[in-house]
Amino acid sequence: MSVNNEWRLAAYKEVVGCLNPFFFTYLGDYCRNCQQVIGRLPEAIEESIDLLEGVYPGCCHRGAGDIFRLEGESSERACLAPEIITELQLERKHKLEQSISSGGSYTFRRHRDGVQVKGAHCLYFSAKGCLLGDLKGPLCINFICPPMRSDLLAVCGGDHSLVGPEHDFLFIYRCLATISYDDQDEVARELSTLRQRLRALADKCRVFLAKRQIQSLYDFF
Ligand code: SF4
Ligand code: SF4
């Protein structure tokens, strides 16, 4: 990345860095109990499994951290800017070299046909969670499964303009497209808007929990 463009990677990391605490505080319980969450889906019976070996990684399958598509954006903006991807991958390589372990595999049996399936963790998945911090990929900070989405909508009174459309939680992909392709002033405006939206949603979650004197959205729903 040219020196002139370094601010794009810095802005990208700022987005991930401000979303991580929200995921950790309000949504982490869901992912730690992924199979129960999936059990709420209409297709749950089709998808149910018995874990035979290893740790079930939820959405953190091999390759998921390396998906850089920006769903819903026009074709020329439908992927994170190549220069951001290159720098991210370089910094990730460095981070991975310093970590003790990452990745791994697991085996499960599908209830619907009894077939045993072996899966591989994302390379950045570890016993302590994701190793990447603010270097996570776009999908990792954007994807919320349907039960999470419906709970967040319940928390904020069905305000889709806050939660964002189904394919773009909090309009994160739109923000990343701006970071990739627009000028520095536009990026600053978009970052500020994302921060405001995130703060508003976090406030709704905090008030919802406090009113009910509960600790966790996952436990409540
Ligand atoms: S987002 Fe949903 S499906 Fe994915 S790991 Fe978390 S709980 Fe499981
Ligand atoms: S990069 Fe991290 S959050 Fe994303 S899939 Fe891999 S382990 Fe999960």
C-alpha cells in the first residue's frame, strides 16, 4: 500500500476494533452456544449433529476469515480494496507466526443421515477465540445469524434502519466499501455514522438488559 493509502487500512482496523467489544459483550454467548442457537432455526432438525471429536467452531470454518466480499455493493465495489487485503494478509501472517497454535479439525455425525463429517477450523481460530483482533475479515464482523438478528430487532423495537438489512448488519459492508474506494473526508463521515449507530444499538442492548436485571441476551431469548 502506498504511504498515501495507509489511512485506508487504519480506517479498516478502526471499524473492526470498534465492533469487537460489541460482539464480545452482547453476542459472544450466542456463538459459545452455537448449536442451541441453530436449534431455534426452522431447519434445525435437518442441521442437528452430534459432535464426536474436537471443538465445534460455529461460523469459524476454514476460509471464512479470508472472504473479502462486500455483499450488496455495486460490482466495482463488491470486494474490499486489493491494497487493504494485501496489507491485512501481511499483518495476519506476522501475527500467526507469533501465536502458539491455530486452526485444527473436528468431526460430527449428522442426525438426518448418520453420516460422519470432518471439518476444519479457520486458521485463526484458537481455544481462546479468534487470534486476529482488529485484523478480522469483513464477513467475521458482518455476519449475524437469523436468531441473533431477530433478538437484536426485538431489543430495538424492530428498528431495521438501526440493525441494517439482512445482508448488511449495521451497514458495515457499505462502510467498508466507502473505506476502500472513497476519499478521506467521506471515510471520516462514514466512520462517525457507524460509531453512532453502534453506540445506539449498544445503548438499546444495555437498557434492555438493565430493565430486566439480566446479564445476557442469549439467556433471555
Ligand atoms: S453467528 Fe450464529 S451460527 Fe454463527 S457461530 Fe454465532 S451463534 Fe453460531
Ligand atoms: S478470522 Fe476469526 S472470527 Fe473470522 S472466521 Fe476466523 S476465527 Fe472466526
